[in-house]
Amino acid sequence: MPDLDVDLFVIGGGSGGVRAARIAAGYGAKVMLAEEFRMGGTCVIRGCVPKKLLVYASRFPDAFHDAAGFGWTLPEPSFDWSKLVAAKEKEVTRLEGIYTRTQENAGVTVVKSRAVLEDAHTVHLLADGRRVRAKTILIATGAKPNLADFPGIEHTITSNEAFDLKRFPKRILIAGGGYIALEFAGLFAGLGSEVTVIYRGDNVLRGFDEDLRQILTATYKEHGIRFIFNDVIGKIESNLQVVESTSQVDESALELSVTTRKGEQLIVDQVMMAIGRSPNTAGLGLEAAGVALDKIGAVKVDDSSRSNVPHIYAVGDVTNRVNLTPVAIREGHAFADSVFGGKPWQTDHSLIPTAVFTTPEIGTVGLTEAEAIEKFAVIDIYKTSFRPMKATLSGSTDRTLMKIVVDGETDRVLGVHIFSEDAGEMAQLLGIALKAGATKAQFDATMAVHPTAAEELVTLRTRTTRHERAVAAT
Ligand code: FAD
């Protein structure tokens, strides 16, 4: 096709898009990338990175409190939300600059524009009206927060806005039961908000191991977080008044009156919707390009991230496979190596270690107890719950939980689930062990690091439970 402008057009400058663009350019491909918001995407601008910074901030009050048990006397600490937001913004802006420069240094042309497909080879750049013809197209547009349909939804925020609130919410209602809802509940509570979580089910973190779900809810309740289960928001009314003299809205006294479907009433300063995310495919021109979507709007792809249109690929959250940054990055890398580097490989989506940055953290890899019972005939559970050493002097009542799920027939470790300080760090290393196919005997043969919390993982000798599938009578 002689009229082509670029070898690869990447739509979206987030985790998956930037990796794919840089690697493809490194193989000599002529690459253009369009980003409509800020380079770095969700993870860098309004996801993993700013969230972790806020989580760090939220843990200081515990440290100040714990210090007394270790002999420290501190002056009364005070907290300034606007200083935290400004510091976070400075770091995010620094990273955004690095992301742009890294692309440009690799030879990628970065365009600050929304990009829409006009047909299977033509990308329309809305910022300046240009049309770019591409041989290969990569959709890496990520996902966006879901909203619900109830009167007053316009008064709510999502995680997108939560990082830049002008006013610190003294009382916040968070709707949702996924990891984002729970992380924000923990961080706002740590920073001093009165937090309520409302969720339609009867416990949060569906899909995580049941013991983790229970210990997290119990710990959060002890930290003063309130849960409303089996209910959802019915309506929200705001007291916002327009100041007549200026026609401006006076937000300083903003109060929201929330009524749940079951009739409970709450007065809060903010309501945050964290009820899931959906693939960002609306208005992208995918129909015009003939790209097939699944029923929630995700781009349907094969194991090589290829859509039904052979030269159009998609990676990351827009494909709704495993919606995590390292997964998007790896899918982007595999795509670029395979299509432009002559080194085909596919992303392995099994045994992905992951963390939930609640306080304490959740770190997990592999099958939950319930999933293992479904899949294997004999399952052994090794479990321990204890007060971490630091709590002996700090007085904290938080408990640590560690659980190992083992195939009782082969001794292979199928899953490990941890609720502890630094559980995310532990999950990363456990991911290597499980990926290598470690057995429980190999865990046992590993020398402990003492004194640590993680040493429990190699000293757990006594089985807690064995589940054996009943053998059908012949
Ligand atoms: P994104 O990073 O979302 O990038 C897509 C980009 O495409 C965006 O920048 C968007 O502006 C742009 N775009 C969309 N449409 C167009 C268009 N038409 N034209 C031009 N540009 C467009 N993951 C983890 O692994 N660990 C975590 O701790 C973690 N925490 C998170 C916390 C929050 C609050 C959120 C929301 C997410 C978190 N995630 C975390 C998930 C992680 O951010 C995503 O999995 C990851 O960003 C997906 O990368 P992506 O490239 O698919 O999409």
C-alpha cells in the first residue's frame, strides 16, 4: 500500500501503548502514538502511582501512634491535603515528561490528540483534523470508571477526580467492593476521613480468597470504616447553593445527603463511585474499522492480541483480560516483538501475583482455596494468623494472615494469600516460586529469614484442613 504514512499507529499513551510503540520503533518501524489526556496513562496519572503515594501518606498516622510504644514522644502532627496533592502532582508531571521524552528518544512521533478510526487503515486526529494512514494499528485505550444511574449521580466523583480534590473530604461514602474502592477507603480513613463503604453484595473483594476478604473487612471495621452491605445508593441531594452576587457555586459548605435503596440516610462531603471499569471503546470508530467487540465493549483478541481485523491489535485494559499495568506492558511488548521484531511470543496470563494496597496490604498469587477445591481432587490448606512482632510494642491490634493452598496429590503449591504489612512485596517473590512450580516440601526446605513475618511461609508444618473430593461410587 503505497499511500501509508506510518508502519504502526498506537492509540493511547498508557502502560501498554507506550511499551509497544517504543519497542516497535526500536526495530526500525515508523511509529506514531496519540494520547488524548496525559502521557503515561491511567497508572501513572490517576492510578497505581498517585494511589501508592497517597497510601504512603495515609500510613503516617499509624507510625506516629506506634512510635509511642517504642519510646518516642512526638508533637501533635497535622496534615495538609493541598500539600500532598501538590507533591503528588509534581511527581506525576515529572513522570509524564519522562514518558514523552522516552517515546521521542526512541523515534516515536507523539501527538497530543484524541484519535478515532475512520476505516481499517485511517486514523483521524481530532486535535488538528489530520488523517494518518497506518499499516498496523494498536488499540491501547484502557478503561474508564463505570457510573450508576440514580438521581444525583452528577454530585459523585470517581477515582479520576479523587486525586485532585480541592477540599479534603472529612466524610466520604465509597460505592463499590473491588480493590480500588477498598484502597481508597483505607487511604482516606488513614488520612482522617470518616469512611463508609456501600456495596451491593455481602462482602467485598469478590474473587479473592475468602479468608482475606474476612480479615480485611474485620480489620477495616476496627479501623473505624463502616460497611453497608447488600444495598446501593438510591439518590443524592446536594446543598450546593449558587452565590447570587457572583453566580458562582460555593463549594466550601458542600454537603451531600445520600439515601440508599433500603432507605438509610447519610450526610457526607463526597461520594466516590468505584463500581468497576469498562473498556474505553465508545466513539473510537471501531465499527467503521470492522473490529469486533464482546458484550461489555472490550476488543476481542486472540492470544497474540490480534483482533478479527488482521492488522489491528489491542492490548491492556481495553481487552479486559487481566486489568493490571504489568500485564498491559507485557502484552504491548509481546505485540511489538512479534509483529515488528520477528520474535513471536505470547503473554502468559497464569499465576499473576498481585497486591491490594489496603493497610495492612493484601498480597496474593495463584488459586484461592475455593478455586483449588473446584479444580483438584485433594487440597491441603496451611494457615496461620498472628500479631506481628511490631504490634507487641506498638499496641496495634492488626493481625497478619498467611495461607498456602497445596495440591495434596502432587504437593505443588497452588496459591499463597497474605494479609500483612509489605504483603505486596512478598507476593512478587512468591510469584517466582509458584511460576517455578515449587512444592510445599521445597517451601519447607527453605531456610527462614528471622525475625520476619514472611518466615511463617517456610515454617508452616501443620496442615489446617484437607479437602478431598468424594469419589463417585462405581
Ligand atoms: P491506560 O493506562 O488506561 O492508557 C490508555 C490511554 O489511552 C489513556 O491515557 C487515555 O487517555 C488514552 N486514550 C483513550 N482513548 C483515546 C483516544 N481515542 N485517542 C487518544 N488517546 C486515548 N494496576 C496495577 O498493576 N497496580 C495497581 O496498583 C493499580 N492501581 C490502580 C488504581 C486505580 C485507581 C486505577 C484506576 C487503576 C489501577 N491499576 C493498577 C490498573 C492500571 O492502571 C491499568 O491496568 C493500566 O493502566 C492499563 O494500561 P493500558 O495501557 O491498557 O491503559
